[in-house]
Amino acid sequence: MRTTDRRTFTALAAASFLPAPEAASPVEALKAFLLVSPASRPPVGTQPFAGLPLTKAQAASARAMLAADLLDQSRAAAAGEMPDKGEATIRADGQAMRCSFRVFGKAPPAGHSLWISLHGGGGAPAKVNDSQWENQKRLYTLEEGVYCSPRSPYDTWDLWHKGAIDALLERLILVSRLAYGIDLDRVYLMGYSAGGDGVYQVAPRLADRFAAAAMMAGHPNETRPDGLRNLPFVLQVGELDKAYNRSAIAKSWGETLDKLHKDDPGGYRHLVKIHEGKGHWMDRQDRLALPWMAPLKRDAAPDRVVWRQDDVVHQALYWLAVPAGQARAGQEISVSRKGNSFTVEKAAGVEAVIIRLDDRVANLDMPVKVGHGGKTLFEGKAVRTIATIAKTLEERDDPALAFDAEVKVALG
């Protein structure tokens, strides 16, 4: 495109958000669209160019542009949540959560790792949970990374697995990225006592946000380990920690994880340690979790996803999603992929499943096939579009969890 043509196109597209006839591609239209202030432009997904098919290279360019634009918008929106002298207040879902940050070591080229460490306490006066938070701030040190200890906004027994916690932790990850430039593929979750209860609950719900998780001295309540298929998990309790049957339940979970890994060797990586002679306090022997987790990185596009909706539900996990308004507690979905073929292995309580795709997940220049129960539910091309990239990026606010195309299959 000649310089004069490009200027003409840019002016036209910026004014009308429509690609001019000489536009080389939807990416050119997107460039012009993003020149306009976010406050003055309509949703990108509503624009004609957003539905046009993209090549693999065009999709990569569009994703980078949209991610950079969204990050700029997020930075402006989160200005009041940035850490000051290692302290910040994060806000999401109508709740506020105070957080303490400590930085260790030199950041690798991809950015610091982030370690979110949940304090104990629970159903007690605020001053008790405050003291537990102060203890958690000093409980672990790192060779490298940003160590964050948040203070739960609640003083109830379930202070780390109430509904707003998921949104607060996702917001915490975003703010940490903005403030410290963290590597989103090296985010780790851990917690002690009631914080361990939270890890048991939150880790499967937000499995695609973390590289690994470590539960110390907690109780799982009603949750199950099925959703840990792609999240390496450390489980530690003291042998003598008999309250709420913690040690026996931890041993049982370990046996379940052993079986899950045996049946599915590509998943359910875990480390279980029952510390002999120790009670609820493990005399810091639980620190062994940190070097075990530190080398691990998130796999945002695994070859199999196992998803069980808990009482706090989500619309998406990894490359799976359910249609808007259809997420329900107790739903169970498992889908595996091999090349361009996807098999829906289980779909309980689900009317439809959305499979999100990009060229990490399948070769989108070739047809995709989805099957279930011996029947073919879909076979054909999945089209990369700016609309899908923008939608999935805005939903998850994480470039690794954004996708180029979607296939929706009915399971009724």
C-alpha cells in the first residue's frame, strides 16, 4: 500500500471503523481502529473487519496489538491499585483485599515469578486473622520472584474460598503484572491452614492461571482433585494433624492423585509429604514445596482438559468454555485432543461446549473434527477472527488464554 493510500485508509477507518476498499487486510483496519481513544470507539467485535478470516500470521499480529491495547487500558483502570512501598489494595467483585509484596532476586528475561501465599486463621476476630497475615508475610523467602501475601477480606471459616476470592486473585495477578512485570506462566499459589483450605478449593477452579500450587495443613471440604490434571500440586500436612481429620484426608487425596496419574500419565503431577512427628505446625519443613515448584511453567494449551465446576463457577478453563449463562455447579467436562481431532470424553450437566482454538491447539489451516460417544459433532474449518481474539482476551485478560477461533458443539 502506497503512503498516500495508507494515510487515506487510516483517516477513513479511524472515522468510520470500516476498512477502506484498498485495505490490505483486517489487520490494517484494526490498526486504524486502535488509533481512536478507547472511550470513543465501539466494541471491536461489532466492526465488519472483526469477522473477516485471518491467516496464522495475521492472527498473531492482531493478538499482539489487542493485548498491548488492553494492557494500556488495564494500566489506566488499575492506577489506584498499584503497590506503594510494598502495599496495595486490590478491588474486584465488590470486595477490597489488602496485599503485601516483597521482591527477591533479579528478574529473568521473561519477568519475575509471582508467589501468592494465603494466610491461616478463619472464623475468628479480625485481630486473629491480622496476626496470621503478619506471620504469612514472613513465612517463606524466595531465590527469585515477587512474594505476595494478601489479607482475606473475610473473617469467616471459608475466608479463602468465598465467591469473590477468585476474582480478587485474578485481579491480583493483573496488578502484579502491571507493577512488577511478572511472567504469567510462572504464577504459583500456596497457603497454610485455612489458607491451605483455600488452595484445595481455588486451585482446581483457577487451574489455568497457575504454574503449580501447594497446600499446607488444610482441609478440602467438598472439593475434588479432578481439575488438577494440568496443575502440578504439592500436598503437605503433619502426621499428627488430626483436627478435622486433616492428615488422613491428605493421605487419601495422595492416593487419589496417584491413581489419576497412573490412569493419565500426562497429567496429575504431584508431590505428597506427610511429615512424621509433626502436628499442625510443620516447623517450616513445608518449605520443600518452593524448590519443587520453582522450575515449573504453566501449560496454557494442554492436550487434555478436565473441568469440574465447583460452587463458584467460571465460563472458561484453558481452551474450553460453556455458553454465556450456562455455567452450573457440578458440571463435569473432559475433552482430549490429538492433532486436529477432539474427543469429548465426558459432559455431565452440560448442554453445549465451546472449544477455543489457535495454532498451539490445532492446525487451523486444516479441518477440525470434534466427536462424542462415537458421533461426529463438528467437522470443518475453524476461522480465525479478530472478534474471537478480542472476546477471549477481554474475558481472561491473559494473552495465553486468548484464542483465534471457536467451535461450539451441542451435546443434547
